[in-house]
Amino acid sequence: MELTVEQALQQGVAAHKEGKVQDAERLYRAILESQPSHPDANHNLGVLAVSVNKAETALPLFKTALEANPKIEQFWLSYIDALIKEKQFENALIDFLFLYQTG
């Protein structure tokens, strides 16, 4: 039986919460194969990347999530956090100020 995108996302989140990083990554990537701009799958895969010290890998994923749905504050916070981890302080400040002004 093939999973729907929503089912795959739910299972990915559950695996992620249980610390099953490889399972979560596999599910998030499966979603992105069919829907490359899926905001939650991009964001969650970025969160996984940051958790294994790969903030640079996470940045384009967070950017895609933001482009798909810029109204989700957590997407902004994750993106800014990854910028800081990558020592891109000026970009982090610019994005923070943008978020603050558009609130």
C-alpha cells in the first residue's frame, strides 16, 4: 500500500520525534520526490540536517519552505538559526528584521 503525502508526513514526524532519523529522512525525501516544494517536508528535512551539524545543507531546504509558505514563523526561526550556525550573521539580521517588520 502506497502512502499519501499526508500519511508520509505524519509517519516522518513520528519517526523524527522517536529519534529514527534515517526513517524520517527517507519519508521526507519521498514526499519531496513527488512535491519538491512541500513546505513541511522541506522544513523538517532541514531540521534533521541541522540536528546532525549540517546547517549549510539545511539552508536551501528552509528557503524552499519559506518560499512555499512565508507566514509560518517556525520556518523563519529555523532559517535564521541555520544562518547563525553558518556564521552568516548579516543575512540572519536582515531576515530577522524583515520578519519583525512584517510580523
